[in-house]
Amino acid sequence: MSLTDADLDALVAAAVTDGGVDFDGLRLDREPEGYVLETPAESRAGLSEAEFREGLAAVEEYATNWLYWRESVDGAGTARRAFLRWCERAPLEFALEAGGGAFDAETESEPLEVPARYEALRDGVDRRWGQLCITARFVDVDDPSGERVYDLWHVEDADTDVADLEVHDDPRDAREIATYDEDGRYRPLKTAPTLASGWAFTGLSGAELVEAVDYAYPATVANWHRERRGELDVDHWLETAERQTGIYDVVDELPREAVEWTAEACCVDSQCLRRREWHFDEGDELDADGGDGPFPCREPCSLVVAAARKWAILESEAERTWHLELTTSELNQLSELIDAVADGRVDEIREADVNDGANRYRARYLRAKRFDDGGGLEATEVEDAPDADD
Ligand code: SF4
């Protein structure tokens, strides 16, 4: 039995407070006839305090579950608490607003009631958050006092022995881990799918887990929570663009179709794991795929705004017609080169694979053949054809 006298005292005290306890299937109350103890499996009323304490010991899972969420987690209504409940597939504690984070079987799974959740927590409940894998589990499997701890690691390390990973216990270490990619390059966008693997946090408290996740993916928990409550305040493109000043003042000149291309270039899942919820304007949706991740993006980020500034300047140029000579294969090769760079595939192309148009030797050959002395493709501008009347 893992309920201590202090635990039972806390449960009795909660039962006699206004409204008693009504939490995760456990109802405790004191009526004029005596104590009330209810779970989905049984309902008892008119109990003496001694019978009530005995009854609590018999529904230990419900009792320790209440103690964990009341004493260890607390923070009613906070994003931290909601996230920790999501981590172990506990039911929501608030009603979903219309349009507010609709239930998604892929990312949510069916919520578990207390007995099923306790069974699952003995093995560990795994959840995925971007490239993070989170396991919620009991501190002590043999004597579940209800206390949970959380492990955190990269999804790619799911099958790696923890002894082979760099183990951390300070959540602030997640900031350093998230700063550079596998090749040591700075990651300007923290939600890009380029998080380095090879590390693990084990035995974190709930507060530590949320802190570590927040270092890895800033504000994702808070925005996820706002969305689920129907409170996500989305700033669409126009609103964001129009409030830019200084060198970014030009971004509101980006044509609407170029905003589509911007979203397609930057915000799809292959580039960013946030689910884009902003559009061109309220009631004017972009067609580009917004992604499927659990956490939303509520406004164009600074990386997108910076890129949009460049595109706004480039899009102000007039289009011209050029004459350049290429074989059909060379034209196709230009497409392959652009695709390879856009998909970040260049480093994967083997030197010997000259069938790939983005192969380094193929690219060097094309440059040797088609570039002029100025170091660019040899091309001449085609003047507009004169009007028939001229
Ligand atoms: S604006 Fe796009 S790239 Fe930036 S965080 Fe949002 S979804 Fe990601």
C-alpha cells in the first residue's frame, strides 16, 4: 500500500472542502449522512471516516492519481499541466472550443481512464512532439505512489540503448542541444526538422520536462494550449507585413502569389514542424500545405519575414525574355539542380552517380560548357518583337 497517513489526511481534507473532489473519475464528498466515495466501478455513500479511509485504500490508483495532479503538478488551467496530461494520454480538463485544436487521432490517441493509464505508465507512455520523443512513467514501477517522471530524447534514438547516448539531467542543456544541427551548423529556426540526435534526458520532473521542451521548441507548449482552448491569436501575413518597419518595411509589397510561394518554400513539414495556421489574411486562405504537427504557428516568424524581404526586392524586378542555348538534357539538368538544392539533397549525391543531374561533376561540366567569361550562363536578352504597325 503506497498511501501514507499524510496522503489519507489530504484526501479526507479535500473531501470536506466545498464541492469535495471530482477528478479523473474519482468523486469524494461529505454529506450529512457521511462520506461519499465514487469511482466508475463503485459508488459508496454514508461512510464513517474510518470506512472512508479504508475505501480510499481500496481505490488506491484513483487516490494516488489525484494526489499526483493535486500535490505534485497543481497549476490548474496552465499549459504545463495540460501538456503533462497529454503526455500520459489523460483526458482534457477543459472543453475544446469550436475550431480549437480539434481531436486528431494521429497525434492524440484515445485518452485513457485511470486504470488503463496506470497500466500504461508502468511500461511508459510514449508521445511525439516534433522530433522529440517523451516517455511518461512511474518513478517506481513496483510501488506506484502515483509520482511520474519523464524521459526525453530524439525520435531517431528510440531504439538506441540509453548507455550509448549522452545523458543530461539539467533541462537548460536542451538549449545547447537545439542550437546546432548534426553537422555543427547553427539552427536559426528551432522548429526545423534538423535537431541533432544522440542525447537523452532521464527522470525529469514535470516542470523540468516542460522547461526542456520549451528550450528545444520555444513557445510550442503555450501555443498548443492556447489553440486547444480556442484562444490562439493568429496574426496573418498582411497584419504582420504591415507592422514591419525599417529595412523590413518592404515586405508588405510582396505580391499575394509570392506569399504562397514563401509559405510553400519555408513552412511545409520538411522545413518546419510547426503547423502553419496563418494565412494571407482573415478569410483569404493560402493553398500551400500548412503541415500536420501537433503545435501551431500563429504568425510569420522572423526567418520568413527576413526571407520575404529579399523576395519582395527580387519580385520588384521586371521579367525579361532571354535567349540561351541548351540541349533538352541540359534544361532538365537545371531543374534537377534546383530540386536537389531545394530539397537539401546535394550532400547525398554520390560523386560517381553521373546519372543525377545535380551530381557535382555534371554541374561542373555544364558550367565549363555554358558559362561565359563573366561567370554566368551565356545568355542574351530578347528584345520585344516590334509591332506590325511599326
Ligand atoms: S512562419 Fe513558417 S517557417 Fe516560420 S515558424 Fe511558422 S511555420 Fe515555421
